[in-house]
Amino acid sequence: MSKETTKKCPNCGNTHLILLYSIKLKLCVDCRTEIPWFLDKGQKPLL
């Protein structure tokens, strides 16, 4: 089974996402879908 990714919108498939670091959210520029942004185990936040 493949790992779920947040590199594309699950609604429309667009890969152009707005990264909202401080609230751990990604926003699709086309359909405005909000995508929760979870860190992998051991991955440090960028900010």
C-alpha cells in the first residue's frame, strides 16, 4: 500500500499548493481545498 501524500490536492489533483507553515495546512490554489499537513515521525517542522 502506498503512503498517503500531501504533495497534490486529493480533490482535483493540482500540485500547486499554498504552504501555511504556522498552522500546518496546505491550500489548493484551484479548488481551495484545505489539506491537513502532518509531519512524518522524526521530521522537524520548517519553522
